[in-house]
Amino acid sequence: MEMRKQLLLLTFVLFWVFTANAQEGERLKVITGVRVNPFVMYDFDGNRTEITRIHAELGAMFNNKTYLSVGYTPFANAIYNFNEYWFVGFDKKIPVSWVLAEEYMIDENKFIVQTGPNFKLGNVGNAFVFLFTPVDNIDWGLKVGAFIPLNVVLHKD
């Protein structure tokens, strides 16, 4: 099975597992929109690249703890799966999550995995620090940046 089909399958399985396991009284928020994503990318050879991307996304937040989404980045022609767990909740001054994200860059036939902390900065967005690497050739790099959401809540329970 192609990598992008595996990525999409994983995304839908994760959505199904969390939705199927939702219990009475749990909160669910379905969100869609775009994210503006300015960041600086460092490789460990000392190179630095400044990039801004725009992503279209559909996601679901469960109990204000787990957020799962699937999206598309037009400039990179990439689909992605963004998974995060908020271990410092939204009731705290600076909520913190841990992210595990996968991205498939269609034109380059490249699969990237990234992980790291994400910090909620009030209503303006999030700041993050992620380690990333291509899956087929492990070569770690660092991304430091922000997500500025332009979202709409489609459903709230």
C-alpha cells in the first residue's frame, strides 16, 4: 500500500478509535479552517531556512485533551496527520501539548515524521519546537515556529 494511503488510513483509524471510545458527557469539538505556519527550520549541519506555509485542516478535539486532524499544504503538495495530547490543560496559564505529526510530500514521494512540544498562546495561536526527519533516511532537523489558526468550530458537544 502506498505511503499516502497508509497515512490516510492511520488518520481515519485514529479518528474512529477516539470517537468510538467516547463516553457519555465527554466533550467533542470538530474544527475546520486554515493555519498560517511561519517557522525556521534548522538541520544539524548548521543550515537555516525560514518558511511560511498555509495548511487547510479538519480536526477533532476530545475532552480538551486529544486533538487529531488531517490536512493539506498546497505549496508543498503534502497531506498530513497532526496528533496532539494536551498534558497541561486549557485551564492553565500556558497550556502545553505533545505533538506527533506525519506528512507525505506527494511530488517528492517523501514521508516526514515530527514530534515535540506545542504551547498555546492565548487566542493568537501556538508556538512549537519540533524535531523532524524523513522516514526513509533518518536525518534529524529542528523546526521552531508558530501556528496561527483561522478556524471555525463546526460542532461542539
